[in-house]
Amino acid sequence: MVHPYRQRNMAALAQKLDFTFHEEDDFGLLNQLQDFKLFNEGRGKTIERIMRRQDGLMEFDIYIFDYSFRRWGGSSSQNMEYQTVFFLQSAKLGLPELWMQPETIAHKLGELLGFGDIDFVRFPKFSGQYRLTGGDEEYIRHHFTDEVLNYFTVNKGWTVEGLGFYLLFYRKGTLIPSAQIEEFYKRGQEIYGLMTDKDAQNRIFGQ
């Protein structure tokens, strides 16, 4: 259930962080993101409460928003799933198609049936915590440096999707409390910094 003051709180935070705030998806984000795994589940999909920060030269475009959908097989509010999503688009990114998600028992059983993922021998904890898949294993391994693997070994439970200039980051089925969205934004900065070079990070976030 969404807190009745959530929209007001997110609008205030957007102003504090120099974002714009939009109640509804006026940008066509659902169409823009339809190729990502998260947006291929369920029905009744909605993006709302959107915080946006955009560079005037189109060097980056950052969105933080709430996304909800109704799971198949029911119509009650209990079948609704909500999550807060960090989405960054930047020409400074050059990501392979990748999907990193927390590994479940179902995933482990799938591996026994031959549905493998990308594991890292030197980082068994990461490989035990996360399922990492994508179309170009070598390119994915190039991006998952020791720093990236260490980061997600310590910071558990997140999902990352990447493709070209797009980076998505969220905790599946979790609506981040409005009081924690600034921290969520900073975590998104950290992940971007891990996935690209330091100079590009400085240009985007002004650090």
C-alpha cells in the first residue's frame, strides 16, 4: 500500500536534490523500458511519482520512480507488486545486455537442469547470492570487476539490468520509503561509478 503522503514527500525531495517532479509518466517510460525484464511481468503496469534530473546537453538523464503492476492470476490489491526504480540513461555507459538478480532456490534447481548463469570462481559468495545472465558473457565479465563483485557481495538483495546506454537498479517488490530515497539515489550513483570510468562519473554527478 502506498502511503498517502508519499507523493508530497517525493516532490519535496525532488526540489531538495534539484530534480523535477512529475505525478504521472509524461515521458513514455513504459514504452522506452519495455525490453527490460521488470517491465515484462504482469498487467496493469503504471509508472508514477517520477523524479527527474536531466543534463542540458543530454549527457545524462536520471529518473527515480515508483513502478507497479498486477501479477497474473488475480485482481485484488494483494496481487499488486510495487517497487522503486533508479533509471539512468547516458552516452557514457556502454553496457552489455545483463540481468543480475538475487539467486533463489528455483534458480539453483534450474542450474541442476542445465540453466546456468555466470559465476566467478574468485567470488563464491557473490555467485551464491546472485544470478547473473546475459548475451555476451565475456563482455559482462569485463564490466563485473573486483570492485563491482565486492560491492554486491556486501550489498545484498538488489537487481541490476543493463543494456547499452541504459542502467536500471531496484529491489524487486520493494517500495523504497520516501525518507530513504536520497540514500537510494546515492547508491545509484555508486553503481554508476562502478560501471563506468571516474571522469564520466564526475561529469554526471559533479563530484
